[in-house]
Amino acid sequence: PAAPLLPVIGAGTPVPLVTGERRPYANLDYAASAPPLRAVADHVDEILPYYASVHRGAGYASQVSTRVYEGARETVRRFVGARGDDAVVFTRHTTDSLNLLARCLPDDGEVVVLDIEHHADLLPWRSHRVVEAAATLERTLSRLETELARRPAALLAVTGASNVTGEQLPLGLLTRIAHRNGARIVVDGAQLVPHRRIDLVASQVDYLAFSGHKLYAPWGAGVLVGRSDWLDEAEPYLAGGGAVREVAVDRVAWAAAPARHEAGSPNVLGVAALARACQVLAALPEGCLEAHEDALRRRLVGGLLRVPGVEVHRLWPDSASAVGVVAFDVAGHDPGAVAAYLSAEHGVGVRDGRFCAHPLAARLGRPEGTVRASVGAGTTAADVDRLVAAVEGLVRDGAGWTYSVVDGRCEP
Ligand code: PMP
């Protein structure tokens, strides 16, 4: 991929190196927050003149805002292939969406999770059983089945793709395992939805959560979509204006979902941006985002593995596919130092640490963390090559050096 698949904001912005020189930024940190698409920024510009609160105003700008906001709900519904009666609730982000679902579980039902989840899909559950991932994906699936069969659970909560290794989970199989054991399934789509199309009807997945800021839109807007019965019955997660049908001083009749869980003035711009990103991705020819990212991932993994002392991590030898998220280590170098070096000496942005998945880091044998590089629609082969060349440079010249960021400067 010589060119970005889609234009993004900020690609190639000059950033300062430790030498004072400037280099175009190579953003290889899409998994944390993807840069906004140019089309998303243009859409926000288009609707800004109609900045007004939704639902409550009779003025023209308020009518436009309401149309934009409710239109975004329909766009998201189509984008994920939701069932006609699914609720599409706008939240702040994936974390918020999963916490909302946790509050809506009937009778505080139990949740089964794997130990490879992001903390957002581990910590919200009030009553959960953690299944340890096995050495192969196949054995991991059978452990999940055994656990669900052993004692009933209300919900199986799984990530669509690991935020550390990028490996995808087989959602069709997992859905069948959950359903035949009487549980529903929620997919943490934070890392999957930006990279792969998902269809709730075809996959029969019950709930899906994702974030706008990983989907080429700004921060502050996320989605929980899925079966409306639990959401219609649960006490609202946030109580307040907009979530009610009728209020008297001594009683309240809550609205049905989604309004029930969207009290307060909503983030119209964030939601509109998220929906425009969905439209742009949906308009790409089928398979073309996957092909772009697969080629970049292969180039990245292949390039890194050719550097002596570099190890690329994966959870399972039998996982069939992965999105463009790669965790690696450079022998003899602390992950934080590798990431600081890449930024300060080369203008290459990656992330290091445990990526809000501490049990997963321990499972990979990297309890102190690792380095993560991630790609997306705005990434080019040249970005990947710069990262690989920089890692080669570190291995060649940086033996025994440690880098630390002191006062915003990186010092050997
Ligand atoms: N789940 C996964 C797999 C993630 O990668 C992330 C973000 N790192 C989250 C959940 C949480 O997303 P957010 O911070 O947008 O709530």
C-alpha cells in the first residue's frame, strides 16, 4: 500500500526529534485512537452552523441537530447489520457501553469472560467467572463451552479482536457456544469494528460495543447496540432529562431504550462524526480495507521478524486472522525505552505498556508490558518501513543504551 486508503487528518505532520530536526509523523498507534478521516472533519464543519440541542428545540437549528442525531442512529444500525428491534444507544465510548450493559443484566446475571480481555470488558461485570485462555484457540473455545455448560451464565463477554496481538476471535462459533448454553453474547468491538465488517443478523451476536475515536472520529462518542428487552427493563444508568416519559414529584415513568439510557444533552457532533465514519467505511468496496491492512500487517510482522532479537507476540498458533495490531519486543531493550527511542529519534509513534490488559500481558509472559504498533486506513507501507528501519537502527547502534523521557526530552 503506497498510499493511504482514506485521507486522514494529521498524516505526515512534522514532529520534533531529540536533535531538534523535524520529521513527518509516522502514526503507528491507530489502536489507541485512530486519526479522524478528512470526510469526518468535513462533515463536522458542515453541521457546526446548526449547533443546537436536540429533541427539545423548535428552532430550525434544533430540528437539523435532531435529524442529524437520529439519522446517525439509523446509519449505525445499518453499518452493524442490527436487527430492526435492536436498540442503538449512544454512549461515551466502549467502556461506557459495557458498563451500561453490566447495569442492565437481569438479576445481576453472571458473566463469563476470558482472561485476555481489555479491562473495559473485565471490570464492569459485577458477578463474573474468568476462564483462562489455553495454549490454542481451539482448546480455549472448549474451555468456554465447558464453563458455560457447568453453570448457567447470562452473558458471554468477548473481544472481537485483541487490542494487544490483534488476533480475532471466531464470533460465529462463540455465539453458537453461548446460545446453546442459554447465554447471550456481547462483543467488545473496540478493535474489531474499525477493521472488519460485522453483521449482527448474520452472526446472531446479541450486543456490540465500540468507540468513535478508534473508528476515525473524535473522542467522546460510542455505541451499545443490541437486544432491547434488557435495556428496556433496567433502571437507567444515568437518571435525568430525556430519559423519561412522565415525572411527578413522587414517581417517574422511564422511557424505553435508547432514550432511557441517554439522559442529558447528547454529544451530537461526536455521534454525527462517528456515523459519518461508518458511512465512509461502508462505502469502500468489499474487502478493500482488509486487504490494505493485511498487506501492512504482513509487511510489519515480516520486517520486524527479520531484525535480530525481535519477537512478535501472539496468543494462539491456530488463530486464523488478525487485525492490524502487532505486539513485539526487542531483546535487551525495555519496551518503554523502545517506544521513546522510536519517537525521539525517528518521529514514529507507537505505544508501550500493558494496554489496559494486565492479565493478558502476564499470559504473554510480558508482565512488564511490550511495544505495540498498529495500522489503519491512513497508514502506508512507507510508515511501516520507517518503523522497521528504526528498530533495525536501535538493534545495530543502541546496545546498552536506555532512553528515558525527561522534561519532554528523550536522552540516551
Ligand atoms: N476494548 C478494547 C479491546 C480496547 O482496545 C479499548 C481501548 N483501548 C477499549 C475496550 C476501551 O475503549 P474506550 O477507551 O474507547 O472506552
